[in-house]
Amino acid sequence: MKLNGSEILLECLLEQGADIVFGYPGGAVLNIYDALYKYSDKIRHIITAHEQAACHAADGFARTTGKTGVVLATSGPGATNLVTGIATANMDSIPLVAITGNVGTAALGQDSFQEVDICGITMPITKHNFIVKDVNDLADTIREAFYIANEGRKGAVLIDIPKDVTAAVTDFEPKKPSEIINHNPDDINEQIERAAELIKSAERPFVYAGGGVVSCGAEGALGEFVSRIDAPISLSLMGQAAFYNKEPRYVGMLGMHGTKTASLALKECDLMIVLGSRFSDRVALNTKTFAKHTKVIHIEIDPAEIGKNVAPDCYVNGDLKYVIQKLNELLPQVRHPEWIAQIAEWKKKYALTMSPISREDEVLPNEVIEKLNELTDAKAIITTEVGQHQMWAAQFYDFTEPRQFASSGGLGTMGYGLGASIGAKIGNPDKTVVNIAGDGSFFMNCNELSTLAKHGIATIELVFTNNVLGMVRQWQRLFYDKRFSQTTIDRGTDFMKLAEAFGIEGVRIVNKEDIEPGLKKALELSKQGRPVLVECVIDKDVNVLPMVPAGGDVLKPIMELEID
């Protein structure tokens, strides 16, 4: 059949199962938006207040559904406004397809109005990108983009389409999506057998799992593996929700803001098994000293990550789910009662907690998150911005199910969470979605409250307000002799009036007694289909602990900070 480029694009999206598009219209994509008008019964388009939020929404949709997120923007500033969102998704291995318009092919390279070389700009931050200059290449390019985004280590792919290509007409033939096949090396079973032998000989094994477990849907296999080898387990920030946080073997995060128990488990283990994680600087910190006392097995789909930061004693390069399942077949059931008993003792002794800073009835972040955890039965989808609140969310919410957590890990993008919560709620309309923010991050994307109101997206925006950039202030306290340069923000904003102005509900929590009724009210409003802004006023000097300084020894976390 004969279709124009815009119609071909939408038909290919439907082929790939992509019936949700986040975006913002503009001149170079007018033909695509005209086609979207005709396809409005098949494809739902969510317009945000800013293109960056559309990209974060596509990212949040992908993280919480396991599907590929799709974002659409016009040329020039529309395309460049996607850059941070694309980098965020790609760095965290999230399948995302970004579609940008561009000037007509004849005008390319002439510095035309709203023209940028978006492929050149995004080359370092995408898994791959394309510019389609011939409509006859469009369908296969779109199909290839979806395949690349999902094959192997997942990531972001960009397709740039000049305006004349979106209008050109050609023959279109529908095709079924290609099956995603992660090709394992020929010797993978030999690699797995070597790893199995090391695991069998371990007396104090320690498992560290990352976002790769969530990405490939290996949570069930991971649970069986941890039980089979009777080992404590730590999760990275990206790995949150890959393992039930209340399970006795879970010891919390490892690294800069990991638990004391996790650092002791690493210190005393005789084998560290790393699954789908890349030893980032926020985890390993000082790679010259990290895990030098113990043997390390690294299991990872991306060969470039093996040995890049930490040299393993044994590695398996391949599809993580396949590898864990094979290990479960090869390994006998074992028990390490003394090791597990030691872990339980550490967990009790070094349990995470907080103390009031200035007054007994002040709101403490852990109490807010723990009450939210209780009221949602630990089943809400949690998105976050970046900063102290991000760490508190990971520390104190008990994730029970896969894909409950969406946060910018690698890039650390302030302004990510509210957009991500939009995508999460669109993808999971029957689930409670809460974005946990600090007021610093909130002001970077608060215009998206209008998106919640426009589309009736019933998320809860939970903002910890302390009028400072808390995480940066914490570093200034520790390493800059308390010179709090430009980290006191004090904007004087009335959050309840702001909520009213945007057309959403507002709830304010100031004292301990406000926590439960405030959260209950917000959750009830959300159930009624009404978006809510919750302001939680906290002290500016509440810190995230434990903490290991950048480049420090992960085995030596700071447990207390003196406040004066």
C-alpha cells in the first residue's frame, strides 16, 4: 500500500507494540503530528510542558513496563532539549527510541532555521543513531532502531527524519517485529562451569546485583540463586526491586551510601559474585582497593564492562538470565548458617535510622518513606529526582516487585523524576505512582505539574523541602569546611498556592503528627484520579548516612556527622 513517511512511521510504531508516544510538536514534525491526528484511535500522544520531560516520561514508561519508550520532538531546540533525557536513558541501559524532525534534505548543512546536527550531537550518548534521507529506507530503519535498543545491553537510539521524508510517498509492507536474540559466546557454558566451581568452593559468598537483572527479567532466577547458595545480597541503585528488600539475606545497597552491613559483608566474604552491574565509581569508589581481599566473579552481557573498572578472577560474558538459570541447574543446595547468622547480627546492630536535628516533633525523611511504604503495602511505583531524597527512597522503601523503582543512576539527572512518574503512571494506570523529590530538583521540572493536570495523571509528587541543595551542602560540610556556597536556595515559594495555580491538590506535612493523615489524604486523592503535590518540610541539616567519600575505601563508611 502507498503511505507517506509520517504514516509509515506510525505503522512501524504499531508493529513494534508502541502505542504510547510522549512528545511536543513543532514545524519539522508537522506532517507526523498530522498523521497522529488520523491515528488518534490507535496511538496515544502525551504532550508535556517541555521536551526534556517527554524524554524522561518515555524513560519512566520503559523502566516500569519493560517496553520501549518512544519520544518525539521537532528539529533544533526541540531535538536538543531531548539530549539530557537520551543520555539519562542510555547511561542506565534503558530501551528508548527518540524520533526527531529536521529541515528538508535540500536544506541540511545550510544552518537553516531550527537546524542542528542532532546525530552528531547525540553520537556519544546513544547506542546508535540514524538520519533517514530516503523514504524508502524509513520503515527498515525504524525496525532496526527498536531491535538495537533492545538487543544485548539495552540503550537509547535516535532517528532523525527530514521534513520532506515525512511527506514523501512510497510502498509500505507490514512486517512482524524481529525476535530479540542475545547471542551468547560459543564458550559460554564453559565460562559458567568455571564460575560454578568457584561458587561451590565458597564458604562466605556475597552477591551484588545491578540493573542488568531487572533489564533481562531475571528476578525470579536471582531469588532462586541466592537461596541455593545461601548468600547475602546487595543491590545497586539500578538494581532496586530486583530482590525483595525485607528478605533476611538482603543487606541494603553497597558503596557511597550503602549500609555498614553491606560493607562488612564485602570485607568478610571469600567470593563476590557480581550480576549485571558495572562497578561504577559510586559503588567501587577506589578501584585500587575494592575487593582486593576476595575472589570476584563478574557476570555481564556487555563485554566492554568486564575488567574495565575491576579485574575479576572469573567472568561470564552473556545473557544474564540464561547464565543464572544455568548456574541454578549446576549448583547444589548449600547452607552457610554461621555466615547468614553473622549477617543478621550486623543488620540488627547497624540498622539505618535518623535522629531529630532541631526539635523532637520534626519530620524525618525515613519516617515519611516508611509510612508511605506501610500505607502502600510496599507496592507503589517510586520514581525519584537526584539527591538526598533519592538515597532515602532506596534506603527506606521496601520494594517487593520488579520495576517498582525508576531513578537516574549513571547521569544523576535532577529534574528526571516528575517526568518519569508521568510515564510510569501512563504505563501502569492501576498502580500508585509516587515521585520523591527534593525542592532543588523540584524547581527544575515543576512546570510538569501542568502536564499532570492537563491529562489527569494521578501521580503523587512528594517534595522534601529544606530550602537547600541538600546533597551538595552535605559535601560542603564534609570537604569544604562548611562553606555553603550557593546551596541555600530559599525561593520563598508557597507550594500550596503553586499546586492550586497548576490545578492540582496540595497537602502539607510540617510535624510528625501530619505524616500519616497527610499521606493518607494524598493516596486517597490519587485513587480518585487527582494528582497531588505533597510538601514535607524537613531540617536543612538532615544528612544521608552512611557515606563513603569519593575515592575512599568502601569498607570504611562515615556513620555519623557532627552538626553545629
